[in-house]
Amino acid sequence: MLEFRFDESGIGSTPVSNAFITSYLPSAPGDYVKVYLLGLYLLYQGIKMDIRDICKMLDMDADTYNKALDYWASMGLIQYKKSRGNICSIIYVAPESINYTQKKSCSYEPSEIQPMFEYIEKQLGRLLSPNEMDTFLEWLEKYNFSLEVPSLIVEYCLQMKKTNLNYMAKVAQGWYDAGIRNGNDVEIHLKSEEKRWKTYRKVYQSLGLNPNEIAEAHKNMINKWMDKQNASEDDILEACNICIMNINKANFNYINKVITNKKYDRSSSKPKKAAGFVAPKHYFNSYNQRSYDVKELEKRLLERSSSGE
């Protein structure tokens, strides 16, 4: 078997793909191009270099370097592997193997999606991964969400101290099932949810239970009383008092019998008019945006179309 290699002088040039120059170079940030080209040089020269030394050589900080890697990974031009949380290898993908001319399937333009990604990154305090960006784009298409909804889902999950993408996806599905499509729907839904939680806590307190440990089964039972039996909060609290007076302990089955034996008619009550949605100043549409490459977003939309999603 023959072995081919350069002598000690190495190779005097680094080949750069014409597809990279024509399709990716014009729209890429300058620092990101530096990272790509230096990596290509190290690849062809067979040189291993620590990230700190690379950053020193390029005169940039580690955050900019990592952003550049994420940028090229989102464009499909590199893949990197991690070991114990640190990048251990970078694989370059031939630009010619990537179809850059597909039609995008998302109804939003990259320039419209840009502020959404920026705001979510600000909320999370880190860059979004390519998988996270694809997930948020999928929500816009699959659930017909307006642009502010993915941002509000992230805010909601952060308040719940749940930052796992799978948890956020469940919230997205739940909001879709609840008929949420835009920011106004979210505002109404959250107000209704908070009002319902106040009822849960009042019921637990009236029964001498810990209002910070509300069981899912009990929430479902209270929801049934209010949504199907048309019982008001006062009706439920009255039934709780009857339960305590008669059997001197909390028993949701007993309360359920008290409520189901009564008929509650709320048809004569006038529904309250929902207040119009006013976006708080911290929402992404008033966020002071940083530089975010529009071509990158367009590329992700094109790739989603080519994958058949």
C-alpha cells in the first residue's frame, strides 16, 4: 500500500472551494470567514492547535470563535464533536455537496425571523444550537404561530425553570391545542391560567392542604367542576366547607359528590371582554438587536425545504 504525504516544507497553498466563494463568502461576517479559512489551512497542513492559540492568532475572543463555529455548522459547512463539553474535532463538509438553491417553505422572511432568534438568545443567555433554531422554525410552520409565540414559550418555560427543549415542545403543543396562535392569545391564556391557579390554591388552603404541592389529579378535578359543572370558585369553596364540617377531613371524592349533586347555571352571566394585548417593552419587537446574519437564516429555511419538512 502506497503512502502519500508532503515533505517537511508542507504545501504552499490552501485550496478554497469555488462554491464557498460564490455562495457563502459574500454574506458571511468577516471574523467568521477568518475562522473558516484558518481551519481549512490547519486541515490541509495537518496541524493541531488549541482553541486559545487559534483565538490569539486571529485576535478574537472565544465567544466570537464559538459563534463562528455555530454559524458554519448552521450553514452545513462544518460539523464538530465534543468531549466532556469541549470541542475535540471539526469536520469540514464540501460546499459543493450542499444544495444552496432550494425554495424556502417558511412563510416568514429571514429578516423577520432574525429578531426572534436574537431575543430568545438574550433570554437564554447563550447562542441557539442549529437543532433549536430548526425546532422554533418548525413551530411557526406546524402550529401556525405568529413570530412572538416561540419567544413567549421560552419566557414561560424560564419562569417555570424548565429550559429543556423537549419540555418547551410540550408547552408549544399544549398551547396549540388550547387554540393559541398569536401574542394576544398567549396573554389571554396566561391570565386565565393564573386565575385558575389562584383557585387551586384557595381550595387547598380551605382544606388545610399545602398550596405549594397541588396534585395534577386535583387540578383536573377542579377544572372539571368549573368547565363541565359550571361551578364557580365560591361554589367549590362552599363544597369544601361542607366536606370539612361533615367528615372533618379533606376528601376530593366527597367534594365531587357535593358538586355533581347540584346544578349550576351561569348562562345569564355576561362574559367579560378580554383586554387588548399590549406587548411589554422586554418583548423581542422592542429589543435592541445585535448583528445577526440574514443569509444564515435564509440558509436554514432552504435546508428545511430540501429535507422535506
